[in-house]
Amino acid sequence: MQICLIEGLHLTATNKRHLAEIIGKGWTSGQSKRIAYTVTPIAGEAGRFAYHWRKPETDDFGRPVIREGRGIIEVISP
């Protein structure tokens, strides 16, 4: 299964692999170490999903912040 980014900022190969595994298992959410992912199928568009990831970090002053990203991906089956 291959993930193609349609809309949103850059996804790393690791992010794509995690999203593919979550979708492949039929889940709507998953987590790998520090990054939590959610995926939602887009109605009327087969193979397209809206994704959202969240990662807790600290800013330059040591305060906790949440970094997150959203977008749309397309699943291309081999």
C-alpha cells in the first residue's frame, strides 16, 4: 500500500508508513512513540482520507506545546 499526499505539509516516509499501517488494519487512530494519528475516510472519494497528527514537544522556554498537522492523503493499492 502506498500513501500519496494530496493536501497538507510534508509527511516523512515514517509518517506515511504509520498511516498506511493504520488504514491497512481498518483503524481510525493509532500512535507510534510520541506521535498520535487519526484518519477519517472522505465520503464520496474512494481511497482518500483526512489525517491529523499530534506530537507533544517543548518550546524554547521549556513550556509544553502540541505540534500538529492536518491534510488529505490518497491510498494507492499495489
